[in-house]
Amino acid sequence: MLVANAGDCRAGSEVVRLSISDALHWLPGAGISFARGVNDTPKIAGVLLVAWSAQVEIDYALVAIAMVLGGV
């Protein structure tokens, strides 16, 4: 845990320090998030294609839009 000294806290200046272990923690997390997002793209496209080709109710389109917004 990073703690600033008392002088920095009173002055209102904030310092961000990242270590190698922080980077090694964040990189795999970013990679996993990217892979999960890429994996969901064909599912969204499939739902939109079914809704468009079958001219089904707007429910399918709303679900696909919700999936897109959730992914973003």
C-alpha cells in the first residue's frame, strides 16, 4: 500500500507511483478483458442478424443494444 508523507497530504499534491508488480497485475487483467470483449462480438452480430432477417419484434434489437452498451 502506498502512503504519502504528511507534508504532501497538507500541500494537496498527489503523487502516483506505479511499480513493476502493479504493471504485471494490470496487463493480464487488460488482456482478459479484451479477449472477453472480442469473444462477445459474434454473439451480438448473431442476435442482430436474426432480428433483422426474421423481422422479429424489437426485443431482440433491444437485447443486442444492451449487450453492446454493457460491453462498452
